[in-house]
Amino acid sequence: MSYWHALLLAIIEGLTEFLPVSSTGHMIIVANLLGIGQLTFTDTYITSIQLGAILSVVVLYWRRFVQSFDFYLKLAVAFVPFGILGFLLKDVIESLLKNVAVVAWALLVGGVVLVFIDKVFSGPRKEVTTPNFRQALKIGLFQCLALVPGVSRSAATIVGGLAQGFDRRSAADFSFLLAVPTMFVITAYQLYKTYKIAPPGAEDLKLLLFGNVVAFIVALLAVKTFVDFVSRFGFRAFGLYRIVVGVVILVMMALGIDLHVL
């Protein structure tokens, strides 16, 4: 992997991690188009630079992280279903990551959901600073849908928040906050697994540091822009985008263009 590859993937991560369009799905597809999808280090890089993006949430929402211990308990409750199911199905999930068709269909189906989600949840909405334990658990169950590559963790948790009666901004805010423990655990596991099999060299570590810094900076700009946009216009635009991307990928595969990871 070159620094140009690392830069492009990091920019994509920073832009899409908190958008309901699946950052992992986009990076898998782009990595394949760049011809680096088959590299073992690419999987590590794609997962690990998400840490840089979620650190932007810690910076932007730092006041939320100095609340009572009760706040952390609710984040833990929301994370537990994802953590348990992810551990039990880790082999299945890793096999799905190798299949671009799964990503394409997940983007397409998720896009259809987002196109109509504003109408589905068109009733009175409420501003929620912190969910109660029952709401946190239900949002955590929605997050489990994101174990399928291409679904988008952000989309799943935002829909989960909307299903609890949250307004768009509140649903997005809690989705961002929940990303911190979720992505930290995923990144730590991926780095541990990589180190156990093949410890990264000095150049790999430089690429990881570079990617995390880029993802952090880009995500700082993307988070606030997304919250303001979705608060005003809803999720339809993101749904249409997902549908277009999903259809394009499926058409490319139908034409015989091999996008699968080798």
C-alpha cells in the first residue's frame, strides 16, 4: 500500500464513518478498484483508521464524555449486543467482508430504507440528550445489523434512535457517541489479531499513523456538516446515493468486472 492509497482510503473513512452510507463498504470497494484489496494489511488499515475518525467525536463532544458514570453505563448497555454477536459470528462476518456483492446489496436495500425513513418516522419527535437504559439497549440491537458489511453502523443506530422517538439530531448524536466504544473495541481486536499473525513493520505503523491523522481531520469537518444537513433535510439524499452506488456495483459485476477480494 502506498501513501496515496492510504490518503484516499483515509479521506473516504473520515467522510463516511458518520454518514449512513457505510464507510467500510466504501473502503472495501475502493481498495478493490485500486488493486490492494487482496493485501492482508489492507484489512488492518481499513479497520484501524476508524479510530482516528472516532477520536473526532471525543473532541467535538467532549462535554458529553465528562458526564456522570450513568452515561457510560448506557453506552455499555448499547454496545453489549453488538459485542456479543460480533464475537460469536466473527468468522461469518470476516467471510462477508470478502464479498463485494454483499456490500452492494446492503447498500441498495439500506438506501431504500433511508429514502422512506423520514416518512415512516414523521410523527412528533423529541430532543434527547441521553437515552434511558431501555432505549440504549434497543439502539444497541439495531447496531447489530451493521455486522453485515455495507449496512452502515451509523445508519443502523440512527434508525434505532428514530424508532425510539428521537429527533434527527438526537439520533445522530447518540450514534456518534456509541461509535466510540464500538470502534475502539473493533480496532483493538483487529490490531491484536494482526500483531499475533504478522506484526506490522515500521512502514506499516507509519501508514496507520498517517491514515488515522487524515481520518481524524476529515471527520472533524464531516460530523458537524452531516448533523446540520440531516437536521434540515432528512435522510432521503443519503438513501438515493446508496441506491445509485449499490446499482452501479451490481451492474459492474454483471458486466464481468471482478471486484471481489482475492
